[in-house]
Amino acid sequence: MPILAIETSCDETAAAVVTLTDGTVRTVSSVVSSQASLHAAWGGVVPALAAREHQKNIVPVIQAALQEAGLTPRDLDALAVTQGPGLMPALVVGVQAAKTLAYAWRKPLLGIHHIEGHIYANFISPTEPPATPTEILFPLLALVVSGGHTELVLIRDHFRYEILGRTEDDAAGEAFDKVAKILGLPYPGGPEVACRADGFQEDTGLRLPRPLIDSGDYRFSFSGLKTAVLYAVRDVPVERRNPRFVAAVCHEFQEAVVDTLVGKTRTAVREYAPRTVTVAGGVSANVRLRGRLREMVAEEFPGISFVMPEFRHSLDNAAMVGSAAVMRWSRLTPEGKERALTDWRTLEPDPNLKLAA
Ligand code: KG4
Ligand code: ZN
């Protein structure tokens, strides 16, 4: 049962074909056209520019996804699209394209929440070595960390989300991007900061705060940490801000973020006793975070499994949207499937879409 999924919520134009057979979700094809290098000149995503690029790329990207899958529109069971949250001008392009195709091809269309997509990236059968799938058992605890979101979500069964806590200010990815900017590193800053941090070993005595780490709840805060980085950099004369200094700041900043994320996740595992723990969103590509989470769960909670998305499914892509969609589609009644053939007429992009329970 192939589903064609479309994602245009931020600065990636993406389309993918995803299937579900015998309970296994597979990516048949996945095409991502990134605009990151274009937005880099502006130091961040420019919504109007993103919309223009999506318009330019959406049809070729969809065609490429179908071609790579060796399928024609007739072979598809349904279509899916990211409905929100995201940048409105960007979301509109994907939703309009999806609605047009649903009409022209007479296919059902499902609107998917972007964060639900990130979470369901974990359900896609892995192909990167060692490619051993881990069964996801509920309750599932998901640490969601992206450019726009930082939250701990308890999922007691498919599509039943309970937000345990979220960030009070900046998202984790946003903090990475802002720190990169302070240090004069290009956009998107997350990978730039991470690669400098990972290569740094010395102790330079620099200490940054771990905001709210002992608050005993699931609130996060990263804006004070970012300000602490700003002060630490400001206090050093420009001529001494050499690559070693930049790497030292990146290292301590990454440790501070990872300590906080791992600490809060540990508290939630203790309180809610999930059977599986996972991480989702663009920051789940962070190697240090992946390693520390895996280690924490393995050492402190033997019996509980840890799952993370493959790298290609960590950052924005359409396969994750397709994964959520095939799961939703397979659980629809025949009447629900019938309704999905026409329901999309009222589907509108929603930049503030909530992750409904
Ligand atoms: O999920 P995503 O692709 O887009 C949103 O939904 O926001 O996440 C993008 C965010 C950016 O802030 C980016 O800097 C961050 O994820 N990111 C990383 C890494 N790779 C991407 N942050 C830390 N370490 C990384 N390796
Ligand atoms: Zn995302």
C-alpha cells in the first residue's frame, strides 16, 4: 500500500513513497531538495524565499520520488502532506500541491503533523548498517528536539500524545543555530557547532549553565544558555577568538544542552516507565546526544529499549510524513478511507497546528 508524502514546512522540499507491509514501514523512495545554502546568505530561513523555492521544486521533487519508486499515480493508495506546524508561506505550497493531485488523481489525502512525522521516522525499517530493526513498544517516550520544538512526549498508543513539558523559550536546534551565529559560523548552525564540539578534548575551564536541569519537571530553557555564550564570547578579545576558542565554546555548549536533554529524559523514564525511549527532530542527528541517550537507557534502564531515526530520517524529509500516514491509513475503517477521498477539500495549512491527543 504505497503512499506518496509531501513535506514543505520549512526549507526542505521533500517527497517520498512509503509502504506498510506485514507491520513493516519501508521507504521506497525519498527525495529531499534542501534550500539551506540559499538561506545561509541571510543567516536563517527567509519565508518568502522558501515559498518561491518550494514552488520551483515541488513538481520535479514529486516526479523524482515517483520515478525512483518505479510507480505511477495509479499505484498509490493515498497521498499525505505536512499540514503544520511550520512557516505558512512554505506549508501552503505543499498543501496546495497535494490537494491538486488528490483532485486530479482522485486519491484520498491525509494531513500530517510535522512532529508526528518526526516521531514516526523511528518506525521506518532501517537500511543503514547494522539495519537491525528494534520493535517499538508502547508506552513510548519521545524526546522531540528540532529547530522549532523541544518537548518530552509520552505516547501510550499510536497517535495518543501527552506533552509532559516543553521549552519555555528557544528550541534546542534554535539555540544551536543562535550560538553558531554568535561564533560567526554559517547557517544552519547545528551541524557546524556539533562537528567542532565533537573534535575537542581539552578542559579549558569554561563552564556554561544547565538551565532548569534540577527543576524536577519537564520544562526546558535555552535562551539563558545562549546569552551565557554571548557573554563568554564578548569577554574574549577578537584576536583570541581562534578556532581552538570556538571549538571550546561549541564543546561546552553542546555538553550543556545534552546534559539537560538527557537529564530530563532520565527523570521522565523514571516517572512514566515507558517500554521504549526515542529521540526525534533535526537535533536527533547530533551524534553526542544519540550516544549519551543510548548509554543512559542501556546502563540505567536495562529492559527498556532505545530507538533513534536513521540520519537520513532525522532532518526534515517526507518519508517520516509517509510513515505516519501509512500507520494512520492502515488504522482507518473502510468508511474512514472513503471519507479521506473528499475530506481533504477542507484541509488547510496551519502554522500553529497542535499535536492532538
Ligand atoms: O527537524 P528539523 O530539520 O527542522 C525543524 O523542524 O525545525 O531541525 C532542524 C534543526 C536546526 O536547528 C539544526 O541546526 C538542528 O536541527 N540540527 C542539529 C544537528 N543537525 C541539525 N543540531 C545539533 N547537532 C546536529 N548535528
Ligand atoms: Zn522538522
